[in-house]
Amino acid sequence: MTSAFTEPQELLLEISPSLQTISWQECQIYATPSSRWRAYMNQICLHGFLNWVKAEYVPEASIWNSSPGIPAFWEFVNGTAILLKEKRVVLIPSEAIDDRELEVPQEWVDIPSWAADYYLAVQVTPDGEWVRIWGYITHSKLKSLADYDQVDKTYCIDARHLIKDLNAFWMTYQFCGTEEMKANIAPLPELSAAQAENLVQRLSNYSVTFPRLAVPFTTWGALLKNEQWRQRLYQQRLRTQFSQVRVDLSRWLEQIYDASWQAIETFFEPNSSSLAFNFRTSFGLNAAAIKRAKLIDLGMEIEAQKVILLVALIPEANQQVSIRVQLHPVCNQLYLPVNIKLVLLSEQGEILQQVQARIQDIYVQLKLFDGEVGECFSIQVALDSCQITENFVI
């Protein structure tokens, strides 16, 4: 672990490649691409900061709500709580380059059992190699000075109100340990079992993209503060996510295709002068393979971030198929975006294999893998914080 102080006394923590890899693998247990990325950012912040603070200041520091509770937190809310003896600190990670403000989810402020003494602003670099802790504020200051965003249900505090000197944080922690840092918080209502069950069923539907924004905060906070119901909602959303509609590959064998999966000629000009087309669509693919392709839009509003996902089936004996998956740039682009990833996931979300594009890669592909009728898997395309997942059943 490498750390450094920048001016004015901001803390930089280097995240090792092994910690990045382990953290990303552990985050595959989340239900959606956005929650997996949120969990990844929090995971590297958690372990980076916890390892450092134990070595430098508080050997007894610990995670406030440790596994298996953590997955249910990060499925819904950004932030990680750490106990420094009698004080609670919440790390709020963000990829934003602009550090003019800190946005703290309302859960960490207005759920009495969650509220912290201190909130630390953390910037995560896009590659996850460093985390930068650039300021902090107390709960009472946050409540009194922040603007409340009713749409996002966050407290937004201008950076000028944050204390940038992390040395001051440790001085305050050491010498003001008995001082109350929290403002008064209104208690949340108690939910009946029937109310909670009804909410779980409603919010576990995968069409509800942001459960925390789907109901009034007092109702949401009352549900989330209860560990039993929080875990129940997390597990239910996980089951719902993996039981959603999948592309049925057995229908491809009957030449029945979903509208979004088209012949590869749709995306490339199949003529004799198109060397790229001839090379890309033949290399690594069996001539007898059933091939379909889909345009993947990574949502970055530029043409270079659109790619083509190609899936090829090769029928085998005993109701088995061999599957080849490739990723190609769109026809007006020569190369794939650098560092774009193509990932094979099991039905449980475990990474089985992955490949990452280098500079000037004209395509990437996964190793050929086999499957049998009824087996499920997912293919994920990921670039920076954007992830698109396609689910399949054979």
C-alpha cells in the first residue's frame, strides 16, 4: 500500500492490481451493472482506507456493518461506513473529476442508525489505481449547510464548506472525541411485516431501476434500516435479475431470432473489397456456425463507443453446442476502444473468463466454450463505468 499527501494535505492511496482484481470479482454478486460498479468503487475505497488507517492511526478500526450485510448496502446506496473506535466515518466515493461539491445519499444522513460523525469525500480514478481523499465534514455541518436534492435524495455540500486538511481531521478525532458531531435526526416509522413484504415485492421488480427513489424516503428508510428486510430485498432483486428474459439460443438452431440479433451482413459490407469484413467474420469461426450480431451502444454519445457483439453457435452431439463470442468495432471504426472488456459470466454472476482490448485491436474474442440445453450464462461488455450485460439460455 502506497500513500502520499498532496497539497493541501489531501490523501492519495494506491490500490494494488491484486486488490482491484479481487474487488471486481467479489462485486459480481450484485444484481445490476450499476450496482456492481458502485460496489467495486466502495470495495477498493474500503480496503484501501482501512488498511492505511489501521497501519497509521487506529489499529482497532473496523467495518461498521461487515459481510454479509455489505452487499445489501451497495446494491442500493453509495457509501461505506467505518468505525474508528467510538466514532463512525462514512467514505463517499465518486468518479467525478470535478470536486466542487460532495453528494451524500440521504440514507447516510437521515437514518438514525446509519448517520455518521464524519463524511469523507473520496475521488476514484477511472482505472481504480488510486483513491484520493480530499476533504471531510461533520454530520451537523452537513445538515445545516448542505442543499437537499429532492430528486436524487442527496445532500449536496459545496466544497468550500469541507475541511481539506486531513491532518485537521486526525487532530479533531484525537482531541475532540467526546464532542457531539451529529445533528438531531427525526425517528423513522416502523413498518409492519405486511407493509415490508409488499415493498419488497414491489421494489424487487427489475423494471424499478432505482428502488431508493421509487417511494417516499421515510418509507424507504424504514425498510432499509431493518437488516432482515434489507437483505430480503437484495436477495429478491438478485433472483429477479437472473430470472429475467434471456436470449434463447436453442431457437437459433431453428433459425428463429430475436429482432435485435441480426445477420452480421447488417453491420458490415459483404463485398469482395471489404477485407475487414472477410477477416473478422471468418477468423476463429467455424464455417458451420450459426452467427448473429447485435449493436451494443455504451451510451457515451459518441460513435467510437458503439461496438458489435457477435455470438456463434456450433452444434455438437448429445444436445451440446460450442459457443464463440467476439467483439468488433462498428464498420466506420478501425479499432475497438482501448481497454474495453468482454466478459463471460456464469448464471450466478461469477467471472468465467474475460479479455480486454489493447491499442489497435480490430477485434477480441473469448475462448471457445461448451454448453448444454438449459444452461444459462451472460456476456458483459464493459468500458470504464459503463457495462452492458446480455443474458442467454441454451
